[in-house]
Amino acid sequence: MKDYLQKSNEILGLLGECYAEGYFQKQNYACVTLEQIFKSKKYDKIEFKFGSKRILVDIPKEIQKEIKKFSTPSCLFEPYYVYDFLVCKIKSKLTRHLKTPMIEDFLWVEAKSGNSPISQNQIRAKLETKIPVMLCRAEGVYVNLPENVGIVFSKL
């Protein structure tokens, strides 16, 4: 079966998030979406993704309430999260459980494609956080992107 996926703002936003995650992995940061944190309901130990690996990170007590607050969506029916990711610096690519990270090892990340604006809610949240906030703009997402991408499905 073949279908087509049309270029849309949602697709461009997802591409921006993919590029941001790839960039942070290159810089030895593991990533987790705020939605994943919310679904796990765990704020003292969080599973981060580093490529295809999963890394368990013990969260410093001083930032657990903040992580809980920022990873709780403003509306459950159409969830909105203030930022896209929480990232944590990994000392070694062989790490499987990071037991003693420092607060400065963490960053909130908002990924944007092109010139998408920052929301007032994101600006307000930045003033309330102990964790630094990083804006990651993926430039060139719109360049040479086809209007439609063919998607082919087949049974394995």
C-alpha cells in the first residue's frame, strides 16, 4: 500500500525536533520528551534516550518539583508542554545509569523550525526555572523539502 504525506507545519515541527535531538546526541546529551516524563509519573529517576540506548538518570532533589511542573500538560485532551525536551549531559557513551548528575548537566530545550516564534508561556517559564533553557532553531528545514513524501507500507 502506498500513500503520501504532505508537507505541513506539524511535519516541519517534528523535523526540527529530530534535528535538535540529533544535535544534542552529537554533543553527548541524552534526551527525554516532557510527554514521556509525564506518562512515566517518575521524577526521581527518568529514562533518557541516547540514540538507540536508554540511560536511567537519577534526578537531583532540587529540580524534581520543577520537572514535575513543566512536564505536566496544561490540558490533558490537547496536551501542551512548555518545552520539547529535557536533556542531560552524559560523561560516557557507555553510561547506562547516571547516578550523580549535577543540576548544571541538565537543559530544557525548545526546538523550532525556521523562524517560529517563542510563546509568552515559554518566556514566563524561563523566569521560573533553575535549569537553563536552550532554544534550538533548525535552519534550512524548508529548503528543498518535497511537497509530498511517498510512504510505502508492506507486511513483513
